Amino acid sequence: MSRTPLHPTREQIELPMVLDCLSDPIRLAIVYQLAQQERVSSELRCGDFSGLGAKSNLAYHFAKLRECGLTQTRIVGTSRMTRLRREDLDARFPGLLDAVINSAARDADRLQLVPECDVAGVD
Amino acid sequence: MSRTPLHPTREQIELPMVLDCLSDPIRLAIVYQLAQQERVSSELRCGDFSGLGAKSNLAYHFAKLRECGLTQTRIVGTSRMTRLRREDLDARFPGLLDAVINSAARDADRLQLVPECDVAGVD
């Protein structure tokens, strides 16, 4: 059984909120990792991002990402599975997500992005 | 005679700071107007943006735009002439500025962007 917390609809996604959300280096790193893993697994669980900070801190950032419309989260048992809302974002703001991710990739060292995360635990 | 306040170098421009700066609706509107007028006049003065708010408030936003590397400002007499640092931004983050401006254009009504500003006073 899975539950789904509240998400904005596609039309409710606002550009200033998306940019503000992405301006935090940890949230930028989460979005970058989700994008890096998209072809392997569209969803990751919070635990896959443990390299980015403490669990409680990450929970806050995941909530911010969900509330601004950047990610979709569903709760499966005790896990929260998160994926990028690429289709919605590309529809609302064509090219923006890719431009941000590519810009982040160029500054990966400077932003201390984790280039790969452990997805072995995703089932 | 013109003076130039402090600006970050191209290499000092940081993605999180640029995104944070653009997440403010008034600064987004300023950047949008600068982009709209680029072909007519690469520089605008603060007075050209009076429709966006009080002078003291705009001065704050122009300083934030300059400090994060989005704009270049030079002081000519009592005027501050501002332009987008398009070349630097496109070099650091290819496609990002255009993606943000195009996204803003799509939501122009929602964001209450001023589609045109008075550049008659620019000399």
C-alpha cells in the first residue's frame, strides 16, 4: 500500500518557488542525483541521499522539493520514494530543469555534488 | 566620467546565488525587462524600472543582482546604468539565463512582469 502526500498540480508550480528551492546547495544536489539516476531508476528513497546530510535535515529538504513541485513523493511502508517531476516541469518551463542540471554538473566539484549515489537498495 | 561598483568576476559567479537572486519576483522582472530591451539598448537606468517599486527598494534589488553577477552596473553622474552580464552567464551556465527568461515570459501575467519599459530616457 502506498500513500501520497500533498503535491501542487502542474499549473500550481511557480517559477520563483522553483528557483528558490533550487538555490539551496543540498536541494540542488538532491535534484542533480535524481537526474543522474533517472535512466537507472526513476525513484530513489531518502536513504540513498544519506551522504548529503542528517536524516531530519534531508526530510526538510525533500518536503521543500515536493511542495514547490520539483519532486513527486510516495510513501511505501516506512520508505519515501521520490522522483523528479520532469514531465510537469518541462511542460511548465521548457529547458529550465536541464539548464539547471547541466549548470550544476559544470560546477559539480565546487558545489560538492555527489556524482553517484548508491541505488543498490532500491527495489 | 563613470565609476564602477564592485562586481564578482566571471569565475566567482555561483549557481546557487544566481538562482536565489532570480527567485525574487521583482528581480526576475528586472532581469526580464533588461532581456526584453537588449536589442534596443543594452543598458537601462534604475528610473526605467520605476513601475516595479519604490526607488529605495529597487536600489536594494539592483545591488543584489550586481553582487550575484547577473548584472553589470556603472555609475554615470547621478545615474546607474545596468545591463545583463549575458556573455559571462552564458559562459558559466550555458542556456540557463534564456531558460529562466523564457519561463518568466510564459508566466508573464502570473508574475506581473511589465512587458515593456520606457527607454526613451536612455541616452
